[in-house]
Amino acid sequence: MNMSLNKTITIKESRALDLRLTANNIFNIVHFTAINTVVNSRPFGEVTGTDGMRRVTMQARFRF
């Protein structure tokens, strides 16, 4: 689940400040990417990899 928030602040008629906040994986849910499937190995059935965790970025743009 991803989320994005935008806000435009008008400074004058031809100038504005755009603010943007973007978040990926907002609930910070673990996504398993690899499970050991080698039969008769000690770590059989264990999760060996996960996907990225939560990431939040902020962007500011001044338009003129």
C-alpha cells in the first residue's frame, strides 16, 4: 500500500511552491521473497529473503 500527499502554495500570480510527500509500504508489512525449499537441509522452510521496508520521500519544487 502506497500513499502520496501533494500541496501547492501560491506565492504570487506566476510563482508557486509544490510540496510532495510519498510513502511506499506505509503499514510496514513484511513481504517474504524467498523460502528455502532444499529438502533435507537444516534451514528447510525458513524465509531467506524479504522485500524492502517502509520508505518516505519528500520533494519540493519552486515554479516561476
